[in-house]
Amino acid sequence: MQRCGESAWLGPAVVALLSFVAVVLTIDPANWLPLSAEGPGITLDESFNVVMGAYLVELVRSLGISLLDPASVMEGFSVYNADHPPFGRLWLGVFHSLTQSWVSGEIPQQPGMLTTLTVCARIGSAAAFAITVWLTGWFAGANWGRRCGWIASVALVLMPRVFGDAHLASLETVLNLTWSAAIFSVAHFWSAGERPSSRAATWTGVLFGLLLLTKIQAVLLPPLVIVWAVFHWRGAAIKPVAIWLLVGAVVFCLGWPWLWSDLPQRLWEYFGRSTNRVELHCWYLGQKFVDREVPWHYPWVMFAVTMPIGLLAMGGWGLFQVHRDVVRSPRVSLIVGGLIVPLLLFSTSVAVYDGVRLFLICFPLWAVLTGIGFESLGELLARKNWRPNAVLAALLIGQSVGVVAYSPYWLSYYNCLTGGLYGAEKLGFEVSYWGDSLSRTFVEEVARRVPSNTDVAVVPIMHQFYLPELMKQVPAFKEHQLRLVAMDWPDKQTKYLISFARKADLPTEDELAAAGWKRVYVHRQMGVEVAAMWERDVRP
């Protein structure tokens, strides 16, 4: 296959820029960005990341030169919500600060609290996505040819679940960025000579440290890199691996001042938190599972049915093309290992839920394999004089259907293996899990139908901060003086209810009917209910 060096970055850079524009133009949840089309609704967890991100930016601003004083920094981090490290939230907070001037309308303010607007932080995810698109294409292009590079970058953009997450102020897209940067840099630069150099180990260790500072999935990389490096370089791998681990650990510890007060105890609290956490539920094949009891095949099936079928096939063809190199090529073996290890982990008793969100890091690696598959097909077409570039472009355009047709509910995408979203719902897959289906179109219709100064119940509610944040981030509720309240089953006074289709935590239709609720408005995607408004008679 064609090798390429200096120009490998250019095509993916163009794709990355266009992907950033495409996300920003479809990111708005509630009429905040005048030039943006409708985006996903406010999701369950975004508020945690936005508030903490804004707080970190304000902390840095207020400390100023005191950032050099460890005691001041530790005090500032004493109120930080340490469920996740700070880098991903700081990334979102920086973009939140930079883009607040873009919005139209009055930004909601609460006395004594930071003023935050979720859509501004979402632009940080759009930027992280664009850089990930570029990194994916650069890596593929530098190792398998320029055409492979730009196809890999386009393939990542055309994965609806990845494209959809890029619209949200969540940590997953920033994690995709730091994971891709860490694994691609090690795979490419450690393999540049006969053995990994100390210099490469040092600067790639910095990227590994940023990955550790993003989210807990970072712990998957060290065992993989250790086994990989020792397999390929034996004893010569010990020094670079040690440097890489040490630099990563130092960056992690220095970058998270919350750890400084009691490093051993805080590390134990953070890495042990997964064993002491609230149980969540997962809806899979028509059954409700506790997150640690989901069947082992869940990640493999979900990965297969949420990938556009052409990209799934071409990624499989690309894997077949390089399967002989898995043993002898360091670059191939690390990419394949980085794809398989997360899926294997989530096939065990590790908690898994929310579709493919927790193993979204596999998708950029599959995009690389997809690029290799398309490149191999292009070479075959060239030998037959079948205009390979035109054929490959047509095939890629065909894979854009999911990104276009599912807007703005990309997190509800399923491919033709299930018969699309309609078939997936019939087979018992989760239709919507994060509240993104409470979109601008839906909430404006609710506001039109419900009288002003009225309570509206919401279900399901995953935590107590969701409703206040939803009211703050969606102007239609404030403009029509609607108050969102949690649905209380014994309550007989609330006349209106809105729901989104997270079946794992949604009351059944029979339960709702028994409480007197009747659907009066259904919001559908591909013929499937993703959100609904309900009404019932209320006794005076």
C-alpha cells in the first residue's frame, strides 16, 4: 500500500474543519444560537460537566499568580466534584467562556451561582471531535496512504453515535480525543525506529497523562501498552515503558490538585469509586438489567448494530487485510488491541449502560480499519480500471444516511442489522437513554399545549439536579411559566406529564394508564416514539 508522510495531515484537516462546522450548525438545544439548526435536547449529565468546567475556569482566573501556590490551588479544588478528573471539564469550561458572546437572548442567572449555558460548552465537544477526526485521518494516512487517511477521517464523521456525542457537553468526546492522541502517538512514534526512544516515550507520556486526567477509561491503556511493547521489543521495552508510565503519572498527579492533600487515599478513592457507585439500569433485548448484570455480548452487539453497515463491512475487510500484521507490526497490533480490549472489559461484570457511550473510544480505531478497507478496495478497483476514487466516494456518500436522517437524534441510531430504529425498538433495544429527545421541537410544542403557570411532571428523572437545569437551559419553559416537577405516583394534582423513552427507567404504559395518564402528543423518530406528552383528569 502507498506510504505517505508530510502531506498526510492535509486531507483530514479539511475534513476536520468541515466536521466542526457541521456540528456547530446543528448543536442548539433551545434557540440560543441564531445560526444553528436544532440539536439534541439537554441531556441528563451535561450540567455536572458545564458547571464544574466553568468553575475551573473561574478558579484559574481568580488565582492568577497564586496558581504557583499549592495551598491556594488545593483550597480551590476542595469544592470540586471529584467524580471525574478535571481536564475534560476544563476543556469544556474554556470553550464555554470563549463562546458566551455567540448566544442570543438573556443568559439565565442564579444568585450566588455561576452563570452557565450548556450550548456554549457543547462547542468544546465540537472542537474535540474535529481534532479527533484529524488525528484519526493523520494516523491512517501516515501509515497506509493519503487516501486511506481522508477516508478514515470521513468514516469517523459518518458514525452517527460519535457524531451525536460531539453535540453534547459530555466527557466522552474529549475522552475520544485524549485516547486517540495517546494511542496513535505511541503506535506511530514508538515504531519509528528499531526500538522506542526515550524522547518519544517522554512526550507520549504527557499525552497519556492528559488521558488519565480525562476519565477512568484511561486505565485500559497501560496494561495494553506494557504487553504490546514487551511482546515486540522484549527487554528493550522496559526503559521506554517505565518513562511513559512515570511521565503519565506525574502529569496526572500534578494536573489534579484534589489529589495533593492525601495522595494515597485520594487515589484509592478515585480508582476504587467504580466499586462503590449508584447502580444504573440497562434495557437490552426487551429486558431490564442492572448495569453489572448485562449479558456479556452487549458491547459486541451494540457496536455492531450502531455502526453504519458499510463502515462495519469495510472495517471488517480492513481488519482482514492487516490480520497477518497483528503479530509482526507494532502499529497494527496496538490499534487492534485498543479496539478489542475495551470490548472485552465491558463483556465482564464491569458496569455497562447507555448504549455505546462507555466504549466510544473503539470507534476512531475502527475508522482507521475502515480506511484500510476502503484503500484495499480502491487498489482492487484500480487494477480493473474502475475509477476507484469515484466508486469509493459514492460508497462513502451512501454511508451518510444515518447522520442526515437521524438528525438531531443521532444517539438513537441503529443500522439495517436491526431494521433501523423501528426494528431495534421491536427487538428490545433502548430507543433513547439520555434525554436528548426532549428537543427544541418537542418542548416548544409542549409549551404551546400547556396553559401558562402550570406544573409539568417529567419522567424518568435520574438525579435531583436535572429539572432545575432543564428549566434554566430551555427558554420555552420560562417564557410560558411552566414549572417542571418530578412525577410523584401518589400525586393526583399534576395534570401534564412529559417523558422520554429510556425504557430501563420509564414506567410501563400499563402503570401510566392505571394512574390516569393518556398520550396527547407523541414525538417520533423513524416512526418510533422518542418523547411524549401525557394528560389526565385532575380532581378539583
